[in-house]
Amino acid sequence: MNDCDTCAYCVYDEEWDGYVCEMNIDEDEYSRILQGQYKRCPYYRDGDEYKIASKQ
């Protein structure tokens, strides 16, 4: 489950010097995601702007 690379919520944070998830997730939900209880992140949103624009 590494959809983070193409997720719209994954942004570069200069302070952390790396990519982070901007989705507001509580600790319990984040723990479930890390443990692999989901086949796919329930908050994933495709960040490919070209793909989105082609449907319009």
C-alpha cells in the first residue's frame, strides 16, 4: 500500500525535509493504516491533475 507517491494529500514539507500526509487523521486511524488493516488508504485522492482535467 504505497499510493502516497501519487496522492494529492502527500506534500513536501521544508521543515521536515521530506514528504508528509496533509490529511487530518487521528492517531487510532493512522495506526490502523500502518498496521495494514486497509488494502488501500481510505483517504487516497489521485493527485494527477492531467488525469482529472481530461475527464472534464
